[in-house]
Amino acid sequence: ALRIDLMDPNRAPMFEKGQAALNLHGEQLIRLTAQALSLVPYTISIEGHTDSDPIRRQNYSNWDLSTDRANAARRSLVANGLSPARVRSVAGLADTRPLDTSAANLPLNRRLSIVIHIE
């Protein structure tokens, strides 16, 4: 499998903090990703990740946010030409797999992972 991580840097986030909808920059990244994925025939999995900052909404957690963001990415990939049949799974992983384990609250831990299943 090949993993592509689309990260949320400080100056160019894909999502507004605590929000599940892709912003304009996020939509542009997903559009480019859909174009790149159209060049290969493999299925994909989409994973949403958050930083460790808690969500301050009742009955809504980083688990919910990461899942909602992964689904937003799936919807955008499909809207930009990816066949829905190529999506194998969508998962929210909250803050369980930070890229920087020493500072799990950093923006770089907020990301989408696209896993391309090369079989």
C-alpha cells in the first residue's frame, strides 16, 4: 500500500479549526488528489486524523471530527471524478496516530491519509 498524507500546516489549513467541511484550500488539494488518483486503477481508503486539542461541543469528539473530515474528503473526491466503487473504506482515527508524538497538538497532526491499495 502507498500512503499519501495531506497535512494541515499553520498557514494553509484544509479545514477551519474544529470544522469538518473542507475549505477552499482543502477543496483544491482534494481536486488535485482526485486527478492524480485517476491515473491509477487501485482502490483507496481514506483516514481522517486530528490533533489532540479537545473538541468543545457536547456529544462530539475528535473521533467524530476525524470521521466527518474523512467523509468530506470522500465526497469531494467523488465529486471530482473518483468512482465511488474505488473507495474501500473511510475511517476516523482521532488523535491516535500523531505524526509528531512529542507534540500531538501541533497542526501537522491534523491531516487526511489516502491509502492506495496496490494489489
